[in-house]
Amino acid sequence: MTSYATTTLALGPSWLKPDVIIDWLGPWALLGLALIIFAECGLLLGFFLPGDSLLFTAGLFVAAAASGQPGIQTPLWLVCLILVVAAFAGNVAGYYIGRAAGPAIFDKPKSKLFKPEHVTKTQGFFDKYGNRAIVLGRFVPIVRTFITVMAGVGRMEPKRYFTYSLIGGVAWAAGVTVLGYFLGQFDFVKNNIELILVLVVLLSVVPIAIEFWRARREKRHAAPAGAADLDPDATVQLPVVRPPHRP
């Protein structure tokens, strides 16, 4: 494969670094990437995998091969297609895992993680944010793993979930890979890959942060509106009590 000069910034264990993973996979890099993306998007045990940085680095390796250097010897469009399919297939698997195993897993009132209340809150989350939650959840590490299973646990309509899951999958899997492909042609990016990967992860949280800020603002504006209905200066009319009529 290829190697990139990196900064001294650490991104966790070396075996979780995207360039190390791709180098280790060798000629099976694209297949390995697809399996990793599938696991992160659909299997609860894949929550720790570096999806964002792995997609970005895959784009870098495709760009390297296109310029005649060692890398992923596959056209960019085909790499994006395979990774989108893997992400979507992971969502389908995770949804049905949650749908089938959810009642048994979350029927544990004493559990700190798998509580029935969490299912209720998740259903409320989907009801409030709807389709945006499915698409935006793609870009947040860990969230993209658990939101899939929780959609199945909450019995979200499959057609609706899969439609917006595909939209999010294209935006995430293909979008981040294409971003890595084009930015990877700049020497600054290649020489500071770990710093760029940290920025990619931070930027992936921005959509949810914006949505959280909007929700807080709407809640803050809703409170005065509700209070306006109660006029403190209004005069309360009490019923007049008359003495009983005496003949």
C-alpha cells in the first residue's frame, strides 16, 4: 500500500488507525473496509470502529493509486458504491436485530443501559426529529451504531427508515470518501493526516450540535409563549355568593 507522514497526535491504539488497517488488509482492503462499515452501521459490537476517518483515508488511498502511487487500485465511483451498499446493509441488519431482540434486551428495569424507558425516549426522539434524526445520526460516531438498533426496537416503519437510511448512507459513506479523495491530493493533508482525521471526526458532530442548539432555542422560546397566556394583571372574577332567599 502506501504510507503518509503523520503528526505526533494520537488517535487511540495503533491498530485502530485507518492507514494501519488499510495497509494490514493489503489487496483485500476494499472488502475489509466494506465489512468494517457494515459492522459499525449495524452491529452493536462495532461502535468503536473508526468509520469517519476510515472512509476519509480510503479516499486518500484511492487518490494515491490514481496518481500512480501504491494505494487502493479501484475506481472512486466503485469504492463509493461498495461502501454505500455496506453502510445501508448494516442498517438493514441492525434494524431487524433491534426489532427481533429489542423486547428481550430492553425488558430489564434494573439495567442502567437497557431500560424500557430508553425505548420510550427513543420513540419520542424519532417522533420529534423524524427523518432528520436518521440522516444526521449517520455522521456521529457511536450514535450511528445504536440509532439503527433503536429504530428497530422502537418499531419505526421499515420503508421510512430504510429510505432515509439510504440517503444518509450516500451522504456519509460516499461523501466522506470523495472528500478524502480530493483533499488527499494536497501535500498539507498528506503530511498532516492525523490532524485532518481529528478534524473530520469533530466536523461529523457539528450537525447534531446544530440540531441540539435549535431544539434548546425552540424550547426556550416556547416557554415565554406559554407564560404569555397567563396574564398576571388579569382580574380574576369570583362567583357571587348570595344568601338564601327567605320568605
